[in-house]
Amino acid sequence: MNKIQEVKNKQKLIRVFSLLTGQVTQIESDEVKTMDEWQVPLTKEFPQSCRKCYGRGYIGHHRLPGEDEEDKQLVPCPSCMKKCVDEALARSLMEAKLGGPTITPDELVTKTLSGSV
């Protein structure tokens, strides 16, 4: 095994949930700063026993006003987002991208469910 492969094996993989596609993927820790703004870092997998989303991470789709039928946004599951999102990492990434304090993930879920985002 060469040194490059050893370094790659030692890098930490982080689970990421996409709010556009609903897929959970893993990225290396050094790629976190280049994540898309629609990707949310997770601390653990969504529980399969969730009564709202059944482990998908979202409870449905929301069509944005003035958008086509194909342009739908996933509505995140409030209970799973509170339990599984790496809030500290998400907050630090949002502050770094926006240059100041941002809303909490709980506020984001509330605004998304109310349709004000």
C-alpha cells in the first residue's frame, strides 16, 4: 500500500443528506467546505422507525410558487432533522459561506414547512 492510499484510508467520511434528491452519500472530511448549500451533514443515519418519514429523511415534496411541476423541493422530516443533523458543522459551514450568524436548522425546518423559504 502506498502513502497516498494510507492517507485516504485515514480520512474521515462524513454522511451528507441532499435536500434536492433525498439521497444520503458519504464525502471525505476535506471536501466538506466545497459542499453544495442543499447538502446537510449528518451525525447518524435516519431511524427506520420514524413514523413521519420511515427513514427517508423527508416527508414529502413542496412545489415552489411560480415554478414548474418538475421543480419540487423536499420537505425535511422535522423529527429526524433534529436528531440526525450535525448542527455544529452545519452552522459553521453556513456562517463561513454567508459571512455571519445564520438561522438554526430548527428554524430552517419551521420556515420550510410554513413555506416562507
